[in-house]
Amino acid sequence: MKSLRRSHTSTSSANSSSTSLPSSSSSSTTSTSPPSSSSSWIHLRSVLFVANPSSPSSVTSSDRSSRRKSPWSRRKRKRPLTPHQWRSLFTTEGKLRDGGVRFLKRVRSRGVDPSIRGEVWLFLLGVYDLNSTSEEREAVKSQRRNEYEKLQRRCTMLLKRGDGSTDDLEEEADEQYVRFMDDCKTTKQIINQDVVSAVNTDSSDTDSCEDDDEDVQLLPSDVYSNNSEENNTSLFGEIQVEVTVHEDFSTWQRIIRLDALRADSDWATYSSSSTTITETKARGLAESVALKDYDHLETCRLHHAARLVSILEAYALYDPEIGYCQGMSDLLSPILAVISEDHEAFWSFVGFMKKARHNFRLDEAGIQRQLRIVSKIIKSKDSQLYKHLENLQAEDCSFVYRMVLVMFRRELSFEQTLCLWEVMWADQAAIRAGVGKSTWSRIRQQAPPTDDLLLYAIAALVLRRKLIIQRYSSMDEIVEECNSMAGQLDVWKLLDDAHHLVVTLHDKIETLSSRSLSV
């Protein structure tokens, strides 16, 4: 992944690498080897993204006779949260009852009806506070729309500077640029607070040192000094920062457009806004974001690609430490299919990335931390399987890299991906709101909410394939087995198995993770 990101920050390498990119994925196909070095990680990531799914292997059912039934078991599972139930959760002033506790428990145990997902996800992803009123949400909506539009104006300016012109950037500090900088002053503090919050979360979620988690800022603080002389003298330094952003942004632009044009079409039948769009509007939006070579795309796919470009570019400016890396389009596509307003989709993606952004760090600390947790779960649950993985030099569980990076997006159907994500987000929202920490809550829910539900689901999947994996004699075979699962999984069975692991191992894994961080 480091190699991938380096290619994204080098204009010369970006062009060559972009020609070999597979469908909404990463780099070219190579064979895997045991992950004994950093090059093995890069090797493995390529294979995980481009391997073609084969026919599914047989699955051995786990013994559930001794476990309590989870809310996701076939016997316990209920209908998704309906529009009527959703409306009944609000008071007359538009505030969720009991701080959203009942709401989160229902989403966590049953998912959400597709007709109300666009509304519900704004709460699950933190765009709206669980304790907000209707009036407060309208104010937030207006403010966030303005902030997104300002990011879009900056994208447009940088796009124009990337049209092949060789003029010095200093000569472009004209009236339009100054007006843009004035606009940024009003939102810089809010944007920085959000990104800093994400970085602080990142720091607690990874094993990297504190020096790596510096506050991310869109522009240097001296640009916004109240002293007029400082503002005048800092303009040149400000432009130098823009040069750096421009260099990275130009490369991100190319990769974003390639990924957008090659995005899969699973979402197409789900998104009513894209399937009803006119060709004129779709082409107009595509031209506004400078998409090219799109004549082969049908109207709905073109509209989706243009929205991907618009929002991913805005995010690259919003969080320049991460910028853009392949795989992010996989995470955004379902959000665009559910949420029709671009500014709401953008802020939902920002909320999603507050947890997911560590997957795209240069140092890979976030990915490796998560793989270590999967490894610990497997070791704690089945020492025999773990010993076999050790013999194959696969105990780091790098064979599930893709599952961690794009959160089962390639292994589950589109609808099942949405179900898994909203259950996972409900867990995370419960933790943010302080829900589920009491003994009563643990008894009622049987398993405490966890930020790592995805990892327990991944470990559960590996454990279910134990008898198959134990027959393999190489890392390559395990990778092939993992890729063969695509489209063959049942999300509720996956969550049911994950529930059992959370019930029995959550506290132990939390303790082991804390000890490893303190070493």
C-alpha cells in the first residue's frame, strides 16, 4: 500500500500505474508469497483486489448447540426498522426518544428498511447528533451544504490549474482567489476540528507513535491572522502550500477519474436517483468535473461516476493527510446509492472515514492493527487452526487484507453490504453515545457494542472455513479461498457467528490489545 500511495504522489508514476488499474481496484496482478517483508504486503494487496472469484468451497457449519441465540440468528431475527417505527421514535420537536438508545438497538439487531436508509444513515454516521431537534438539524444541514460548496469551489480552481498551463501559481492570486480565501476563513475552524477529531481517533486505533498523528490542516494558521501585514506577507507562503496541494491533487484527480469510470454497477438498480437521471443532466455533471472517455457508460453509471469524482475530490482536500487512495471509491459507492444529495453524501462519507481512514494510511498501521486483532481472535478461539497458519507463515492473517480494507464490499452482495455496515455503524454510534456499557445493556444485547464488529465477523468466517483451510499447504491457496467467497456469503449467518465470538472473547481481546499497545 505504501508503494501504491507513492505512485499516487508522483506525476510520472501515476500515469504508468493508472493504465493497469483493474475495475475500481488497485494495481496489477501478481502472485503472492508469505508476508515476511513490506514488499509482500504490496504483493498481497494487488492479488486480493484483482483475483477472480471462483466457485465456492463447501462450508462446514459451526457447533451452536451451547451458545445463546444472537439477535441475528434466524430464529431471533426480526424485520428491518420500518418507516412507521422510525417516525414513532421521535418526539414532537423532532428529537429521538431516550437519546437514541432504542433506535440504535433496533438498527443493530435488524437493519433498516431501504426506503428510510437515506434518513437513518445521517444519524448513524454522525452527520446529525442523536440528541438534535428538527430545527437544529436544519441549521446543521444548511451550514454543511455551504461548507461542501466551498470545498467544491476550491476543487474547481485546482482543476483549472491542472489544465496544462505552465504559468507561475503566484500570478493566479487574483480577485477570485482572494474571495475564495475569504470563504475558507469562515469554515476552517470547523473543518479542522472534524479532521483533528478523526486523527485523534486514528491515534487511539493504531499502534503508530504520537509523532505520526499530527493535526491535519487545510491551510497554515498564519493565513488567517488578524494582522493585515501578516496576511500580506504570508500570501507567498500560502501559495507554496497551494503548490504542494496542487501537485498531490493533480495525481489524485487522475486516479479518482479512472476508478470512477470503472466502478462496478451493483448499486445501479438500488439507486433511484441515478436510474431516473436524464442523459443531458448526467453529461452536464460529467463535463463539470472534467470526466473524459465516458461514451461507453450508460446514463445512470455516468451520473454515478461524476458524483464519485466530485465527492472524492472534495474529501481529498478536506483530509489531505489521506487524500485519495484506491479502495475509497468502493466505500463511497453505497453511500451515493442511498443518499441523493451530494452535500449529505459527502458528510456521511466524512463520518464513515473517521473510522475507516486509518485503512488508507501510508504506514499501514491501521490495517496491521486490525489484522493483529483478527489473528488474536483466531488464536484465542482455535489454537489448532492458528498453529496451521503459523506453519504457513500466515498467522498475521494478511490473507483477509481486502476484507478489512473495503469492509466486505467485495465478498457480500450490495444489499448485504448495506446491512452489515449499518449494523456496524449502530455499534459505533452506541459507543460514541455511551450506550451499552452497563451490565443491563450487556444482558439485553448479549454482546457489548464494539468498534471491531467487522473484525469478529472476519475471524468468524475464517473459523467456519477451518477444515478447508487446514487442507491447504500454501499462503496462495488461502488467498484464493478467501477470494472465492465473493457473492457466496450470508451476512446474517456471518453476524450470528461474530456475536458468539464477541460474547466469549471481547473482554479478552480488548485486554490483549491494550497490553500490546503498552509494550
